[in-house]
Amino acid sequence: MNHVERFRAVMNFQPADRLPRWEWAMWWDQTIARWHDEGLPRSLESGDVFEIATYFGLDPYQQFWFSTTEATIAATQHHVEGMVADMDDYLRVRMLDEYMAL
């Protein structure tokens, strides 16, 4: 099976040759530095996430990030504070949602 067939089979509760192998989180630069000390080729740098995934035998995987705080779908790949940070934010958004449903 290729990675697409494998993913579709797993998502449809069908037999697969193995589970998909992914690392969904980007690796920290400190992680890459430690891996270099542990044998990762120095030619693989922090920005080479797809090459590093291939080196470790992971399936191809790409994340698409959508902003929850800006009116654009373009977003930087980092965690940002969302619309709800505390109970007051939650109640404000919930009240707005109930208002919009009227």
C-alpha cells in the first residue's frame, strides 16, 4: 500500500498493511541539534522536515495551518492565542453565537 491507500483504509476501518507513521508536530531546533549529536546527518537541518521524516522512515505528511485569530487563511506555523483564553472569553463568544442564532 502507498501512504494514501493506507490512510484511506485506516480512516474507513478497513485492513491496512500497517498504521500510518507520522510526526504531526514540527521538531524543535534543540531536538535536531540533539539528534545530530546522536547520529542524524549534519546535512539535515531544522528546516528540512520532509527530508528528516524520510530519513526516519515516516510517511509523507503535510500540515496546513489556518489562523483562528486573523481573517486570512494564511498563518504562520506557530501557536497563537485564540479567541478563547478564559471563561469570560468563552461566555462572550457563546453569547455572540446565541445572538447570531436568533
